Amino acid sequence: MAWTEKYCICNEGHDYNEEKGKAKTRAQKDEDWEFTVKNMLIINDLMHGNPRLLELGFKEESLGHNAIAAGVQGQRQWTDYKPNFDFPESLMCTSFDWNGVREANVLATENDSLNGVAMLFGHLLTNRGVMFSDIRTYWSPEAVKRVTGKEATGMAAGGFIHLINSGATTLDATGAMTDAEGKPTMKQPWDITDEDVEKCLKETTWYPADRDYFRGGGYSSNFLSKGGMPVTMMRVNIVKNLGPVIQLAEGWTVDLDPEIHDVLNRRTDKTWPTTWFVPRLDPKHDAFKDVYSVMNNWGANHGAIAYGHIGADIITLASILRIPVCMHNVSDEEIFRPAAWNAFGMDKEGADYRACTTYGPMYK
């Protein structure tokens, strides 16, 4: 609690529930902080074990589940009457906590196991924390002009996607860490310094959870990802009679004019973490002919966003696991699949589906 008080409670944001007459008392909010910290301890013990439990006589529980990924089912079975999971989700997926810098965990929001798998792929391929976000809103240039009176510029000029989650996203995604050139980045844990940790925490505000969404209260992380970071958005979907398929889109985080950001960010929930994303377009493929088409072809409203352009690695990994890739914007020159895939035809995506079906899943 001492660490949480020093770095999180001190950055508690305004309680917008006050305007609706739904705010908790200060004493109740303090209880929520203690409750949500205990939540994180329990989740960590379930995933990784805790020798202290052995001392207390819980031998089996002390071992944990040796989990490489997990998820929490909050809404609504839990959050209608207990504080939400946003704080433990955010910090579990972050590359540090009160014990210092460590490997980020994979903890999926709303127990979305498919997005949890995508997060796991991104984490294992990059050794970095991975964002869990809703692929929430496409903003066209016309819509931006209509609702803000201003025009987005630079990479955002052709439209962009609002990535946002209910206060549960890795703090690595603030972009507060910087590389040798001073550019925002998400680092691997062995490169993270104490200064990096403090920068990420300073960029994060913890707002009392909106009690229209979360009747039980809790705290939601809030930050704005810095623009200019190369990222890969991906998702695993399940198709009946086919099985899992993967889709991905390489692109970049972008900065918006602060006035544009302020107006658009209020359209969902201003207490949640926001990342503005622009995919790399490719007029040769309908799914990437414009930004709207990327979102329109997305299989669900959740996505895993990893640092770096790792689409080629995801495609190779998918072929090893016999999971076809239904959507991507990686150039043919960068793609590597087993040579046997060439025997299934000259159309690369069709051949991928046929090969994966023929060889069958690596794991069942």
C-alpha cells in the first residue's frame, strides 16, 4: 500500500460521479484502494504462486497455476457490487509494480481469451507489455471537422481509430519511456530504468470508476499514448467449422491537436486510457484501402496492440501453429512461411488456409 499511496493514490483524478450524485465517500474510496490492491495480489498468486501461502498451510495454492496468461471476468458479475479490476489489470500487464521492474504479465480484460492469446503472441515475440484495447471508434476527416471545427494533420489527416479500454491498459503504453533518440517507446524489462518507471506513473491518472459502468466502484487508469510509436494491432477470432484465424494491422500511434483530442475523447469516457492509431494503408487490398476499412473488417471490438511492426513474425508463428491469417498489411517480401505452403497454390492467403486445414492444428 505504501507504494500505491506514493505513486497512484497521489495521482487520483476528479470523481465525475459527484455530478451524478453517485460518488462514494472518502472512506469508501480508501477501502476501494485497499480492496483493489488485494485483488492484484490474489491474481498474481493465482498465476505464479506465493511461498507465503505454504507457510500458512496452503501447499497446493502456494504453487499457483504456472500461468503464462490469464483473464478476469469483471462485467457485470463482479463489478455490479464490487470494485472493478482496472487497477490490477493495468499493473499486471505493466513491466513494473511495487516489487520493481519485472516481465509484464498477460491479463485479458473481460476474460476475452482470444484477445489474451493475441496479447500472449505479442508479448512472447517482443518481450514487452502488450495493450488490451477496444477498437472503439473510427474518426473520418469529415467527422472530425464536423464535431471539433478543426482538421487533423499529419498521419492523422486521413482518419484514425480510437483505441480505448475501461481503465485497464499497460502503463508501458503511455510512451513516457524514450529511446536513445528521445522518441517514445515501450522497452524490454532489462532496459527499463527507475526513471522510466516514474515517468510512466507520472503520466497516469487514476480516476474513480464511472459508476454507470461499474456500480461497485474502483479505479480506472487514464493516460494518452504519445504519438510516433510503431505498433501492431492484432486479434485471434474463432470461426465456426473453421477454427481460429488471425488478423493484424501494422501502424503507428499518432498525436492529435489537444483541442481535437479533448472533444473526441469525451465521446466515450474521458477517465479511460486513449491511444490514437493509424494503420499503414495498402490500396491493393480492400481491407486496407482506407482507415475505415481496417476497422470495418475487424472481427471483434477488442484488439491486442504490441510495440513494433511484428506482423511478419506473427504470420510465421501462425503458420507454425497452423492458424490461417485472414487479414494483414505486411509486404510479400517480408513474409516467411514453410516451403510446403507453395504446393497449395499461388494465392498466398488461400494457400495459407488450405495448408493449415491440411496439416491440422499443432496443438489441440
